[in-house]
Amino acid sequence: MTDSGPVLVVTNLDDPTADVVISELHGRDVPVVRFDSGDFPNALSVAATITSHGVAGTLSTPSRSADLSGIRSLYYRRPSGFTFPHLDQQDARFAITQARYGLGGILASLPGCRYVNHPHRVGDAEFKPSGLATAAAAGFRLPRTVITSDPDTARSFVRQYSPVIYKPLSAPLYRIDGVSCTVEVAEVRADDINEAVSGTAHLFQQRVDKVADVRVTVIGDQVFAVRIDSDLLDWRTDYGRLRYSVAQPPPGVTEALHAYLARFGLVFGAFDFAVDGQGQWWFLECNPSGQWYWLEPETGLPMLAAMADLLEGKNR
């Protein structure tokens, strides 16, 4: 890792979390090059060679240029996908593949770069079954879970472990009447299960009788836990009804957090837990690209400084 090289921030145009991180880095006189992979090739170009020391060359935007061999760190957030709308379907598919394995492969191979997080590791960790299995191995308490495309299996699970919720294995946006929506977590009954379940994979999970939620953000070696009180099944559906307070992880949870991240090779993670009436924390998921900054003004936790320290390369 270089001490004076730039931080690359890879994300989409509308990312307020990246905005505040970049502002903090600028205040520290740390150079930043921000871009979206979807800008390639119109507003983003790359020229790279492979040397005995790894990848070398330049990456350029209309306003910045970066030496690929001197990148301090890469903050990989939520870039949009490659698009080639001027090409026909077959040519566009070819061009997208070349961009992904070309530019994507270069960004994943920067010598001495600290990744927050490495895009390949992000991809691995986004598979929910892998995350749940890793959470169990790390020592977290998990609700009973089944992933199935068989309606009979789903109905049997719901009858045995009711109340049961359905949640998507991934969360692509749906457009309904021109409005972007997400698939909400919802409780299901056995009578709700029909043959449509056989059309793809579904995740069903025993509902935790929770009294609160906890969002735990791990940034490097620092752990920030925030209790979220509401009467909502899924607190993300109405932020106006949430109340926040700083929480302390129960014994063993901090060690399990770091074990989970180490298994995937991550240095950042946004973990969600449900807290039951006995104070036990139940693992729900970990988002390797999750939002976190909105919790700092609510709690005063120094999360922005921790992220800037990690990207800047400060030893704590």
C-alpha cells in the first residue's frame, strides 16, 4: 500500500455515504478518484500492462487520472453495471463480458491496494446460503431456515416452525407503476404456498420473537453496534418510526463478527440481528456493501472517522 497514492471510490452517482467519505478524505488532503464502472468506456478509460510487480498503467476519468501501481486503497460500494445501449444484443453481451473481465479484473488486481471490500469477496459474501453457513460456523445463533423450490417442503416447514417469514435471497428492484420497489420480508402461512414456489429458489425462516433489532457495522478492527427499536417486522420499510441507541454486543459476538469477515476476506460488514426477550442476538444477514453513515448523526458513533482511517491507511 502506498502512503501518498489516491483512494479509488467505485460507486454509482447517487451514493450519499460515498459523498461524506470523500469529503472527509479531502479534508485530510487524501487524493480521491471517484468513478462508476458503468461510466466505462464513455467517461472512463484504462490502459494497463502486466509487469513483474503486477498491474501497472493508468485509469482516467474526465477530471482525474490514477497510477494503477500506486493505489492506496479501493472503496468498492455499489457501482452500476456495464451498459452498451448503442450495440445490438449480441455485441452488447460480448462487450459487457470483455469489460467485466478486463476492467473488473484490473481493479481486482491492484498491487499493494487495501480493498474495502475486494469486489470478488463481496460477490462471494452476497450469496445468502454461504453467509448463513458461515455465520453458523462462526458461532452465531440462527433461526431455523430452509431454502427450497419444492412447495411441499415449504408448506411442511411453515407448519412445523410457524410463524415463518419469507425473504428474498437477493433484492433486485421491481418497478411497479413506474416506481422502484423492493420485495419486502413478510410472514407466510402454509395456505399461502402454491405451485409457483417451484419456479425458483425461495428462503423461508422461522420468525424470531424479537423485541428489537441491532445493526452492527464493522470497519476494520472497530465494531459499532446500534439498537433499533420499532414495531416493524422489517425496520427498513419505515425509517421514520425507528429509535436508535448505542448497544454492547453480548459475550462472544465480537469474536464471531471478526471470524465471519475473515472467512470471506472482508474488512467491512453491516450485520443485522434480531434481539429476543431474553436478550439473545439472532443473526439475520451481513451486507458487505451495506449503508452505515445515517447511524452516526443518530448516535454520535465515530464511524466516518473509522472508515476514513481505514482507507487512508492509518494504523490504529
